[in-house]
Amino acid sequence: MTTECLILVGIYEGYSWIRCEGKGSFQNSALMKAFGDERINNGETCLVVDLGACTGMDSTFMGTLGGMATRISDRLGGALQIADAGERNRRSLEDLGLDFFMEIDPAEALWRGKLTEIRSELTPVQAKQQLPGGKIQRTEHILQAHQILAAANDKNAKEFSTVVKLLGTELQQKLKREES
């Protein structure tokens, strides 16, 4: 039995949509980031991440969300909005302090009342793009996500310091091997 997770996307008037079906993890967060970065680079000011079918999120996925929220806010004065977070996913985001960087289920969102229509029009992103090309790129992506979490607040800095150090060391070792 496989527990495949799909990332579905769509572009609408005033926002771009990303839907995670299944678990949000290090395995699909790079795919989400690639679409989000592309939309931000094209001038999008509102990214919506739909967690209505998301069964849970790992730290890499949440760090990637935090990074996208920071980029869209800093670059364009825009916002990352979370749609249909559910109690468990909302609590996970709040526990890491990420609710200060994004809008969770905002009452006045442009997409309110359109969930069924939006979800019916989404298309899957190609699975072969789920992870960045090689081991170095994957390690960089996971490290970056954890650095974002660590920078969010003092509690996270303590909680993720060991992971950040280990990933940093692992990345340096991989870079040295590649140079050889």
C-alpha cells in the first residue's frame, strides 16, 4: 500500500492555489516551493495553500510554508493564506509560531465560498519534480526549511538547532565529496 501525496495547483484571478492531498512532507515540499516561487516571481501577491485533504505535515513542509510566506510578504507585500487548515494542521502551524507569518482561514479571502469550484479545476504537478535534482539540492532544501523554522522564534531555535547543525555538516560533506 502506497500513501501517495499529490500536490495540485491552479491560477485564479487574484491568487494562486496549492492543494496538498495526503501528508505534507520533505518528499513533496520542494514541489510546492517550486510552484510558489514561480508564482511569486511572476508577481503573485496571494498564495493559498489548501490543507483540506492534508493528513499531517512534517517540519520540512512547514518550514517551506514559512519560507514562502516570508518571500511573498517581503517581496510583494502579499500574503500566504491557509485554506481549510483543520484543527490538527492549525495547531501544528501555531505550535511553531508560523501563524504570525501567514493567514489561516481568513474570513475575508477572495476564495471564500468557491472551494468546490476551485478544487474541481486543479491540476497535479508532475511527480518527477517532487524532489530537487540531486542529494545536495535535497539536503539544501531540507536545511533551508529548518533554518526558517529556527529563525521564527527562540523556542524553535532551540528545538531545531541540532537538526540544522547536522544538516549543515551533512551538506558540507556532500559538497567536499563532489569537489573530489
